[in-house]
Amino acid sequence: MLLGTGGGQRIFEHRSQTSQALVHGDSVILIDTGFNAARQIAWAGLDAGSIDMIFITHDHRDHTQHIGHVLHAAWAAGRTDPIHIYSYPGIGDVIDAGLAEIGNHDAAAVRGLAVLHELTEPGVIYRDDDIRVTSVENTHGMDYSYAFRFDMPDRSVVFSGDTGYDERVVELARGADVLVHEVVYMPLIEETVIAARDDPETRQQMRQHLTTNHIPTELVGQVASEADVGMLVISHIVPVEMTANDDHLLLDVLERHYDGPIVIGRDLMRL
Ligand SMILES: [Zn+2]
Ligand SMILES: [Zn+2]
């Protein structure tokens, strides 16, 4: 499920689904906890008290900002069992800041739910009788940034995280049923963000960043094709101003590179 939520302080972040939920039996697993993640969990009709695990792809605010609020929502829903959090080292500070912002006098009890597992190495990071979670490092210009693959009895789902084209992500996604991947639609970026800068060097730096630490549309199609995934789901779309009316722009490019089913993500979409 694409929870929606997302970048920085934008309240109506309608096309930048940075956060996702996997529902497995009675268990809810979150992948990232961006702005308004707790609200989106409620709107999705999920029980915050059933959140058993949270996987954080990397240390950018649009992916982490409301983890404290999510834990608080779980606690308020009656959660007393631990919530296991698999993350880059340092997510505890984001939790503490979030709980301070909420200012609830039960912050210590909320904080006590969180069991932190620091991810410093890729590989199999979690395994039980029916779920295996594997991570690889991706390309996002940071010390710790990961893509995750969830292998479950009925489905395998891969989340790219924020990344440029990366063969490690292709390998991770190989043969998966579903690949959820970020995208940057460069033609609109060129017309807006980049065109707004006067300095050619700044323009080039932005272009470089958005096409190497993030990924242009055609390469997302290439990743899906090379990995031979069963379905490509586009999520965390940049620029965020793209609406459902612009889906054809993405599809036009993606379909040239990948011939499987493609879903352009929307907040609260269930797949
Ligand atoms: Zn990022
Ligand atoms: Zn991001």
C-alpha cells in the first residue's frame, strides 16, 4: 500500500509517496515514515497498534520525519509489544525529536516501544518463518541508504528507496512480483526547477544530482525490465506538482523500456 505522505513540510503532498505499508496477516510493516505518515495510516484504515516493524531506507526528512508520531499512534492504539525498527544509525534522534514535538507526558512509554536495529551492512536483515527481508546499498550520495526486498509466501516486493540507477537494486529486484520505484521526470524538472536557476553551473549540479542520486524515468523502466519484475509501481514522483493528469507522461517513457504492467502510485492506493 502506498501511504502517501512525503517531502518536508508540504501538507498536501499528493504525488510524493515516500512511505509504504505492507500488510501481512494481522501484521503491519512500514517502509519509511514521512510527513503525516501517522495520519495516512489512519486514513488507510490500518490499525496503528498492529505495526510490528518499520524499515527506514535512509536519513532524509521526507522518509523519517514522523516516526515519532507513528510510534505515538501505535501506543495510543494500545500497543504494548515492541516495534522493531531497522534503520541507518541515528533514527533514535528523529524519534526523540518527534516525541518532544508531540509533548505527551507518556513519551517515555512511547519511546519504550521502539527496539532499534542499526543497519550498517547490507544483506539479510530479518527472517522469520514466512518473511525474509534483504537489503542492498543503493546510490543516493549518503553513507547509509538502502533498497529492501520482502520475500513472503504469496509475494515478493522490492522498494528501491531513493536511488540513481544501481545494478545492486536490479539484482535485488530480480524476478520479484512487485518493484516499487522512485522516479524523476526530467523534462518537467528542466522546465521548472532548473530553468529557474540563472547560473549554468548550478543548473548542471542540479541536473547531475537528480539523475545520479535519483533516477530519470527511462532508467526506471530499464531497471524493471532488466530485473524482469512482474509489476512496476511508481512511487515518490518528482516533481511533486505532477498530478494524475500527467500519468501519461510517465507511462509514455516507461512503456518504451518495460513491457509489464505499470501502476503510477497514488496516496492510499492498495495493490
Ligand atoms: Zn532521499
Ligand atoms: Zn526522498
